[in-house]
Amino acid sequence: MRDQVLLSTKAFNPVGDGPNDRGLSRRALFRAVDASLARFGAERLDLFLCHEPDPATPLEETLGALDDLRRAGKLHYIGASNIEAWRLARGLEISDARGLARFEWVQSGYSLLDPLPRAEVLSLCADHGLGFSPFSPLSGGWLTGKYRRDQAPPAGSRMTLRSEPTSTCGVLPYFDALEGLEAMAGERGADNADARPGLAASTPAGQPCRDRPVGGRSNLQPALAALDLRLDAAERDEISALFPPSLGADS
């Protein structure tokens, strides 16, 4: 069974109250990897991700530690989550110059409501042959039609539990774009409750390197619906035009 599973985990966020219980220092990474292996009952991790950049630790130290962990057989590949394009480029430069393990995968938020500055990261991934997993392709539920103009968020929704990551979406220009997306979904079948989120989830698929999107688990139907949608370049451009980079900039 183990050989049929790709085992992946992350490190950066605090796991305790001590000063060494967080970050991407050598000590923190060795401790995180060993703890993960113990919890999983495994001998190796297939993909290990740096969950966030750590400005307090030099990239050279982080990559050196990850390289040692790879040489020890505790992990196979490394990647980065939520990393900026410049930091990713710097990390690749360090790895190539010093013969260290290099980032092979990037995982970052990417959706119609969050296309920039991810576009720079996508271009860098394409240029260097890195894989890319977008998470939150439906922007915390905003692209599903869950949140309506002049209406309170539904009870138990993400905006009532953890609103910070997408709190800027609740402005009038966003609702104009969301309602435009709903109209386009209606053209594809108003009776299909998954048309709108399906369109939203499928649209970024035309970007380079996009693979294995990471979505929420509360409702998998929109993601499955997106698999059946076939949008040509003109349709993708039409949808993307509803959500220009300047959307909400003046709000």
C-alpha cells in the first residue's frame, strides 16, 4: 500500500511554544521531518514542502538541511508553498550553484480572484520545469455563488469561521464580476447547480504547469463538474475578463 501512495507534508508554522518550534532552520526542519515520519509510521516522505517563506533563516541553510535529509533517505523531493517568484528564483540559483536539492514543486493560492502575483511564479515554474498545485481554486467559496450581494454569509461558511484570507472579496466590484460569472454559467445550463463553480475551477486550468489542484473537502461536486467542462481559449479569456487584476483596487 505504501508504494501506491505519494506521502507529502509541510513545515514552518509553530508546533510548540519554544523559539525553535517553528520556521525553516536546520534544527526545525530535522525535527519536523522526524516527527512526521514517526506520526506516519513511514521511512521516507515523497514530497516535503516549506509551507511559508522564513525571512529569519537564510535560504542556504534551509536548502542545505533539506539536501542532507534527502541524502539520508528521509525525503525524495522538496517544494515550496506560498513562495514569491524572486525567492523561488533565488532558491533555484543556490541549489544549482551548490549542487543541493532544488525545489521541484510549488503550491500556492491561484484562482480568478487571486491571479497575481501568481502569474510570475507560474512562468518561472514553466521555465524551470517545476510542477504547480493551485490551492483554493474557488477562493474560499466566493466563486461558488455561496455569498450574495447585500446578504449575510451563510451560517457555518468560511466567512463566518475564518474570513481573513478572503475578506477583501466582499466589495461591490467583486459582486459585479461574480454575477457576470453566474450569468455565463446560466448560459451553460441554469439547472446545473455546479455550472458556476465548475467554470471558475476549470478556468485557471489553461495556465502552464497547473497540476493536482488542492480544493476544499466540503463539496467535491464542483471539482468533479470542472473535469467535464471543455473551454476554448476564447471562453477562458471571456471569463478572465470579468476578473481583471485591478478588480477591487480602488475599494
